[in-house]
Amino acid sequence: MIACSHQVAINRPHLDWVVFSCLPYDLFGSVVRSTDLVFVPTMESCQPVVMDKKNLRIALMLTIVAAILRVFRIGSQSLWVDEILTLGKTIPKHDLNIWDYLKYNIQGPFHSLVVYLFHFISSSDAWLRLPSALAGALSVFFFYRWVGIWLGYPTARLAATLLVVHPLHIYYSQEIRAYGFLLLFATMTGFYLHSMLQEDKTSTRLSYAVGIALGALSNFTAAFLYVVHAAIYIIRKPFESRRVWRWVVISLVILVLIAPWVYRIYVIIDVQKLVTPVKPGEIVDTQRLRGETTITASAIPYLFYTFSVGYSLGPSLRDLHRSPELSAVIGKYWLPILWVAVLFGALFAAGWWRLVRSDLPWIQVALYLLVPLGLVLILCWQNAKAFNVRYLLVSLPVYLCVIAVGVQALGTRVKNAATVLVVGTMVVSLGLYYNHDRYAKEDVRGAVDYIEQNEAADQCILVPTVTEVFDYYYDGPNPVRTVWTPWGTTRDQVEERLEKALAECRIFWYVNAREWDHDRDGYIREYLGSKYTVRRTVGGFAGVEIILLENSSQVPH
């Protein structure tokens, strides 16, 4: 409820009655019709929505459930490459302090600081992942509050429930990376931004600036939200110049808070290259960051697929890396793909139709979805980034809002059935994420344990791609070798590098993981098969194969 001098009762079909303090307006000032699905007003004269005790209890309950799901089995999977890279920027080596690391870290220094403080208690995988889990759980609380004042509490309840069980959100809340923090500050700033639209108080603007700054110090994609929020805040009817100046002040506060890293960003990033448009055909596939897979036609459909069910229903990430052809993926996993496309596609369409037809703030929703996507596509075109779902995580909460609005637009019986189907589908995907090796990160930790228990003296270990992860876990006496085979490496170059790496190794273990990175054309496997004798092949580790090989020319007769 909103207290005000004049209240307007609005009947929403199949939904609750809501009382407004003033007539609501969308981004460009369209008045909501009295019979349509309602959203919270954005006029600065409106009094802010105050969360009542009932909704506070619901928000806290959902947050607690979210925390349980994000802590559950948090240490069951091995760390992977990017997590090790985060630790490399977080835990100082001898004779260095944490500031020596943080001042050069432009990819999540705030998250690194928190993990650094946690490591004094324990360095276990689960413990170091805990900050991300707690941040992910807390994002549910702010998401509920944000959607409650933006689209109404009935929508907030369903949207927040979907975020609680969402496999993609849980996936990134169980990593030693900053994406859990990013989602926390994305929902937090969403709440403060839309609170500012109702009552533009100095304290709210300051809270927003701090949230965006911490988001930017967690992950660079928080800048996408800043662009969206600037448009929403400034471009409203009637236009007021004071809002521009207020936003300038907000921006200056943000700049001051991230000032120690601004210069580093300018030095490290080639700004001129980034802003100079790439002409069509100027960069060939072999020059792109990930070759022809830097951006593909299936990228956007896959984005919506993962926004619906995460990485753990249908094709796994390893399946897609090993067989990126769209026809092969659809042929093998057509049933879950069809199910997700029909269920979530229909609900997204229904939600979007309801948003537009009801004069809800559909333009704001479009900005949240399309601006980050457009900016990521520009970065891909400029060859600054390869397309990845995680770069668009800031849009995930709003996608769930559209799904929730779509469910709310249905009749009571159909709405209940749709809720069960959507939540049930996510829960099935979540169960596969927790329990199925197909969807687990590469089990380098398990491979290390096996080798340490079975290795002998004077053996070598060849570990391409996941070398840093192996080194992190490995405490054995034998040397760990690697080969570097970036995109465009020829067969002769691969063989030359392998000969050098294995020159003193008669018997060695080959740890094969993420071979699409280091052995895209199969040159390593062909060379090892022609030069060495396989003594043992060991499986059973998620995404990892262990092969014990011996130099054929030195095998005793």
C-alpha cells in the first residue's frame, strides 16, 4: 500500500486489488489505464512504497532458502581455470601486500578483497566460494524489494521465487568469481534507482552511487546498468533539467569511489582500438579471440535458453564446445530444447504482450534487456570480447520479471499450472547441476588425487589448458609440463613444442581437459598416439581423461 492524499483503486484481471498514491506513468509519461496490470508509479511526487510485514517475511524467507541452495554442495566441484585466476589476483605472494594486488586488479577488486579476508580463516574451496553464495542469496532480497516497487508485489513474489531456484544464478553464486557480487549490486541498484523515481532523496542517490561503484569494482558489466539507469532516470516526462544535474553529481560520486582504478583501466585497455569501428571484413575469423566461435548465430537463442534453465538441462557446456554445430545439438537434445522454447517462449511472449498492452513500463524493461545485449555485441564486433552468457547476467533478473508477468497474465488455473511447470523445469535443471557429472566443472581436483596416489618417481605430468588448476592442487614431486597452442597454431608448431616439453620424459601422465582450447584439431592426440605407447587410460572424472604414456623408442624389450 502507498499512503497519499488521493488513492486510486485499480482492478487487475486475475490479480489482486492495489491502491495507488497517484496515477502511474511509464518512462515517457503514458498513464496506466484503470483496468490494466499495474506497476508502481515513477513520478517523483509519489510517496515511496513501504514494504509491509507480510512482504518482508516473504522476502526474508526466500532469501534464507536462496542461501541454503547456494551453500548446498558448494565445495563438491573442483575449482576451474577462471577461479584460479581470481585467486592469483587475490592471495598475495611473499613480500607483497593485498594493496599491491588490488590496485592493479581491474576485474573485481572488491570481490578479491572480500575473498582475501575470508582466506585467513580457511582456504578450502567451499569457504572461498562462500562470499559469492552469500551475495547471491542477498540479491534475492533486493530483487524482491525492487520488483515490488516497480511491477507490484504479486509479480515480485513469483519473480523472486524463480531467482531463488534458478540454476544459472546458483551456478555463478558457487564460484570464486565476482558474478554473485555483480548480481547483488545489480538488484540493489535496481531497487535504489526505482526508489529514486518515486522519491528522489539525497540518501537514496548516495546509496545508488555506492552500489554502482561496488558493482563496477566487482565486474565491468555493471557499466551496462549505469547506461540503462541513466536513460530511465533522465528521460522522463515532463523533462526536468535538475535531474540531469543530479545525475552528474551521482556520476561524480561514482567516479571518486572508483578513482584508484580509473587510470589503470585507461592504461590496460586500448581505448582507441575499442572505439575505432571495425569495418566489415577487416578482421578474419582466425584473428578473432575465439575464431569463428567468438560470436555465432546461435548465441542469442542460447542466451535465452540459459536465462530459462541455466547450463544443466539438455546440452552441457562441454557438449557445445565439442560439437558447436547447431544442427548436431538440436538433433541430440531436441526434446528439452523444444520444451524450454515452447514453455518459456510462450510465457515471455505473454509477459511482453501484457507489458505493452497495459502501458506498463515496457520501455524500461526493453532497456534492461536490449542495452546490455547491444553493448556486448558491439564488444564482440570490435573483437574486444567473445560472446558469453555471463556478460549479460545483469539482464537475468528482468528476464525473470517478464516471465513472471506472463504467468500473472493467465487465468487462475492456467497460472497455477504454468508456475508449477516453470519452477519444476528449473528444479530439474538444478538437480542435474548438483548431481550429474555431465554438467559439472572439470574435476581436476579428482585427477590430481588419483595421480598423487599412483605416480612413481621420475615421471612427468603433461597438463595443457588447466595447468594452473592442476598446480594449485598438486603437491607431488614430479614436474608438471604444458604446451601453449593458441588459435592458428600449426601441426608442426604443436609437435615442436611437445618434443621440447617431453624431451626428458620417458613415462608421463597426460591430463586431457577442455581439449577444445588446446587441441582443437587433434594434433596433440595424434602426436602422442604416434610417438608413445598407452599404458593406462583412466576415466570417471567429470570432463577429465587421464592417460599414462611411455616413450615407444625407450620401452624395454
